[in-house]
Amino acid sequence: MMINDTENSVKDMLGRSGIIPLKDAQKLLEERLALCSSRAIEDVPLEQCLGRILAQDICSKEDIPPYPRSVMDGYAVKAGDTYGATEGMPAYLRVSGEVKMGEFPEAGPAVECCFKIATGGLLPPDTDAVVMLEHTVQTGTEMIEIVKPVAPGENIIGRGDDVKKGESLLKSGHCLRPQDIGLLAGLGITTLGVQPLVHVGIFSTGDEIVPFDQTPPPGKVRDMNSVNLAALAEKQGAIPTFYGVVKDDEELFLAAVQKALEENDIVIFSGSSSVGSRDLGESVVCKLADLLIHGVAIKPGKPVIVAFSGSKALFGLPGHPVSAAVAFDLFVRPVINSFSGRTFSDLPQSRTVQAICKRNMNSAGGRTDFIRVSLSRKDSGEYEAHPVLGKSGALSTMVEADGFFRIEESSQGVESGEMVVVYLYD
Amino acid sequence: MMINDTENSVKDMLGRSGIIPLKDAQKLLEERLALCSSRAIEDVPLEQCLGRILAQDICSKEDIPPYPRSVMDGYAVKAGDTYGATEGMPAYLRVSGEVKMGEFPEAGPAVECCFKIATGGLLPPDTDAVVMLEHTVQTGTEMIEIVKPVAPGENIIGRGDDVKKGESLLKSGHCLRPQDIGLLAGLGITTLGVQPLVHVGIFSTGDEIVPFDQTPPPGKVRDMNSVNLAALAEKQGAIPTFYGVVKDDEELFLAAVQKALEENDIVIFSGSSSVGSRDLGESVVCKLADLLIHGVAIKPGKPVIVAFSGSKALFGLPGHPVSAAVAFDLFVRPVINSFSGRTFSDLPQSRTVQAICKRNMNSAGGRTDFIRVSLSRKDSGEYEAHPVLGKSGALSTMVEADGFFRIEESSQGVESGEMVVVYLYD
């Protein structure tokens, strides 16, 4: 364990404001999210449903397949006719017909006869198995030798073997994957009731910020946060909308938040959230919403504001781009996920690797730190995590990094050589 | 190890056609992909570049920040004025001015004076550090006590500390993440040269297939594959286009492939690829492209066709939806990735979990098997993998499954209780 990082000790952090530990903040957020009402269901054509969240349970209205079919190219037979067949002592059957693809065979083969059948062909009456082409030898125009026996049901898929009528297939809250959409297509389902997408309004605040497509005069900088936060929201499946850059003026600020709240489920502004001389964030937030959290014992990202107005969420994120990104990940992402109506399993949601930390990293007890790292791989296959150091405002550290690891609040740091779990950036 | 699965032994599989081991097929594919030419670069507005692949190297044309700035709310000082300051023995400074946000301070504080400054404010001349507000006490209208010393450079970000002019930031082939887009916004870059998206034309073949929005008469089934394959392509960042369902008629089939090849980078048809009576796939493919692979020792997915026409790829996937999905993952996905121009790191590209296999699963030596599993979690936190059994045609097995594991060709199976690596479905 490392020596306590007195510069940023918890005592200091708690000195001036309502800063709370990360797990307390997350609990508050979870409890508040439970009070939000669900939103109106949207009907969407099946082909556009990839990644959408089901808002209905799906039961099958049909058997799939509706009739037994062959899953091999070969011959539809009565299994009994093949018993005991070997290469030395084959069974002989006459090929008295063929199942045409897409046709419904009305009658089956006679005794000691079989029908030629291709993969997907309907099993004719009076047959119960398919002998693979590979296990036959053609001995005349109409005769085959069968060199391996089949059991009843072999090489066929029976009625309802894929899906039984009435069977529950997918539950409300499920995020639709390619195979789900494929199966629903097979059931003839052409539209689905899904959760509406989550709309996120985004703006930056600060007299020193100009839109990123403008050339800043001395003393001003281009807006990185809006673009970064919009991309983070998009990655999370939400629809971001920009509301520009707003000056540090309470009236303008209030109007911007109000408009964005009317038009979105979530509003994020960055800047103006720290406890400083020009802090308008909290006062504006308190006029329009109920403040839930202001300040969390995390580094970076500490001065985050979380508030709710009914079932809409309002976030004030730090002006430092890296702090804003970390606060987004910890607080905005769970709200997008909750509003999306998605049910999460306990399977890992992120790609991670175990890596050896290559540098001592101090942390204040009581605070959760997020350390950006670049990864390299040793010949042995082990990963090494190299902390990317830099001022918290420097977005370049996140560009250089492959992911991050956490130092939990119960820990005062990680020593060089310790194993850490690195969450990879997508 | 399990007893050899004689039913599907390699001898049988290699008996009739050019079936090759998976790793040989993958090597052939990789070598052929190296011969494909790269495509024309596209200029795209920065805000639309999330997930796009850079087609240019990016160097910074500016320093970020262009001037030193404060990263804290507090007071801009000469660090020397604070040396030795403690709570018992504070340093006293007069607050003789304030740095307004977004303004360029022409002159700095006089001797034994400081300027109030907010996060993001430009450091005034004659100062070299910022004392955090938290480490000061206001003692009069214009005086502060400083209770902790700062070192030169403390709480500021210097010129070019984030990005230095001329510094290489991102390389061609990089997949753009939110932070990359944020940083490029900060550099005033408004459009990027990126790789064009990969276009994939998709159709299904077979007299027994009807489009999924039609009601199939007896003997026919709805098309699941096109919808499933389109979603798989979309998930991989490609643009899928449907070309409908084509009958088992060589002329129609040929015309469909030809049209789709003209309009796309990759064409996939499913069905008609097995070595059977109605096998049109190979003959059509051979008329329009150079056959590279027909048949791979994998289960499911064996009868896959891979062909190239110049720098366009043509795939014949099995008609069974699960086989088609496995073959897509093994052969189409790498081609989309290669055509996309993306450079992959050696970091894991998929979410995986270690799980205990709960059932004996046989496999033929020489063949690579893909076993679909649903996962459950024990109280101990360990995952258990339950193989989802079913005919290879049954897409419902992939809907029930959370992911899959591989049985390598060198193995003849996995025993109940063995650990396996499960690749999670996204």
C-alpha cells in the first residue's frame, strides 16, 4: 500500500461541500431511477430492430418448422429398412421418387423404396429418417446401396423442433441481436413493439468556450466536451442533440437547460459545475430540477451534478474533458441504460483484460480513482498496463489510452507489479 | 477425452469434396485478402465519424492548450510567495484582480499580490501556479490566507501539455472512439478522411423459401437468413442491402449474383451451397468469381463457399440459419474487417467468460466445433455453460444461447466439468 496522498486527502475533499463516496452516489441514483415512469412503446419494422429493446414478451404463434424436413442431402427412408446395413452388407432400396424443394409431398415411397431428398425438403409420408448421400452408393439408375443404418428421426428436424407454438421466446427488456431478428422473421413477425430511443440534449457552458468549428481568439478554447459527450451517448444507443455553447449568464443558461429538458429525456451540460466563483451550474439546476448529487469522491470527475425533474435527468459534468467522460460513464450511462428499458444479465458488459500495472499509483482512501492506461503485451502473452499520466483536463490521455482501471475507495493505491483489471475503451 | 464421433468422422467429411481444416481455410483467406486493393477515401463531418476508420494519419497543427490555464478554482500566484505556508503560519496575499473567463490577461499581479482565477482561466503574466480555493481563507475584502504551499506549475496545464504542435495523434486504420472525436474537435478539425463503409448484398436461394413478410404455403418456409445476415453485417459496421429470395434456377441465380456484385463490395447468398442434388451455388460462383474455398471442417457451417472476383468477395453460406451464422462469423466478418481498412490491436475484440462446461460434448478430431451455450452463475461467482442442443438448422438455439465455445480440431471433445472460454453474443 502507498502512503496517503495528503494533497487530495478525503478530509480536504469533504471539507467544503456535500461530496459523497461513489457507492453512496450510485445507490442514490439507483433509488431515484426506480421512481421514473416508463415511456410509450414504439412500433418498428423488424429489419430496423437490431439493438432495440423489446417492450413486449414474444411467444410463438406457430410451430417451426410446421412440417418435418430433411437437414441433409440424401434419401428419405423408413429407418427400419436400413437396420444392420454396413459397407460389406449394404441395404438395397429403389429410388422411386424425389421430393422437390418447396413442394408438399402427398404420398410417400412404397415398401423397400425411398425418395431422393435435399436439405430443407419436406419428409414424405411413410418415412421417418434421411440417409445422408455420403452413406450411399448409386448402383443403377434407380437403385442405391445404403452402407450405414439410420435411426428414426435421424437427419430430420421434426414439426416444432425449432420452436413450438405458444413457446416463450423473448422477454420484454431484451436487447435484440441478429439471431433474435432472424428467428422472428421465421415466425412472420414484421413489426415489433420496442422501447423508444433515449434522447440526450447536450451543451457546453463557459465564456471561454467557442464552438469547435470556430477559431478561438486568445483566452478562449474550442468546445471538445459536446462532441465527446454526444459520441458517448451515441455509443450507448441514445440520440444526441447539440444545443451549442452557452455563456456564463444565468438567464441564458436557464433558458438553454429549460429548452433542452423539454425536448429530451436527459440533458447534460459541461462546465460550471465546480464549487467556484463562477459556479452557476448548481443554482440553475436547482431552479429547474431536484438536486440529487453534487460532488462525488472520485478522481477525476469529482464536481458532478445529478438532478431530476420528474422522469427527466439533468447532469452538470465537469468542464475538464476527461472528468466529464469519467462522470458520464459513472452517472449518465446508467441513466441512459435505465431509461432504455433494457434488462441486463449478470454477464460482463465490457471487454476487460488482466494486466500488470507498471507504476506505483497513489490514491486517497475514501476516493475511487480511474487510471487511464495504455496496454502492451509481453512474449508470454501477459498484458502490461502503463498509466497515462497528464492533467485531468487533457483529453489526449484518453486518446493515448486503451482503457482504464479503478482504485477502489478502500485502497490507497496500486503498486508497480500488482495485477489490475483494465476495462477497454470501445 | 471422448470416444471419436464416428458418425461425422473426418474420413467421411473428406471423402467427397475439398473440405479443408479451418486454419488452412483461414490462411487461404488471409493470403487472398492481401491481394485486394484499397478503396477511395471519403470525407465525413467530424460529428458523424464515431466508429469510422481513419484513412489518414493525424498530427496536431496546434498546441493544446495554446496558453497555460488553471485547472482549479483558486488564486493565480507566484509559487515562491506560498513556500512554507501552513494552517498555523499562513502566507498572506492581496487579491488585486481577477482573471475573467475567456479573457486574455495582459498584465499580472504586483509583488505579494495574486489574481482570483477559475478553472479554465488563462494564467496571468508573472504567475506560475494556482492555489486551490480549498487551501485559502478569506480574511478581508481583499486579503487571503494561504494554508498550503504550491510548487511552480501546480494546478495549471501548460502550453501544449495536452497536445504539442506536430505531435502524431492517430494513425490511419484507427477506429474512431468518442475521445478521439473530442480531441480532434479541440484541434478545430471539422472533417476527416475515413475509409468508405463496406456494402454487403444479401439474398437467399431456394424454391422452398418465401420472403419473411409472406405466409408460406405448405412445403415452404419464411426466409430467416437474409434478415439474420443483414443484422450481422450491420453489427460489423457494414451497410447491408437485400436482394430478395431467388429460385433454384441457374439463370435467375446468376443474374442476382451479378447485379449484387456490381453494387456491393461483398455478396452473400445462403442456401444452395451444400454438395447435393440441387447444388447450383458452386457452378454459379465459378462463372462469376474465382473459387477459393468450398467446404471447411467445421460444425456447423461445413459447406461454406468463399470466392473472389477481383477485390470483391462472394460467399455461399449454408441454408441452415445457425450454420450460416457460424460461417459468417468465421469468414465474412474477417473480410468486412479487412475491407474496412481497420487496424486491429492484439487486445481482445470480444467479451468472453471462463465457464464450467456442464455436459460431455464429442467432436471429431480434425474438425472445429462451435457449441452454443447458455450461461448461469453460481453463488461463488463462477459461470456454468449449458450446451444448447438442437438440430443445426434451429435458430432458436442461438436465441436461447448467451454465446459459444470452440472445440479445436486437435481435441475430440470436452468433458463435463472442464473449463471453456465462452465468447458472448453481442
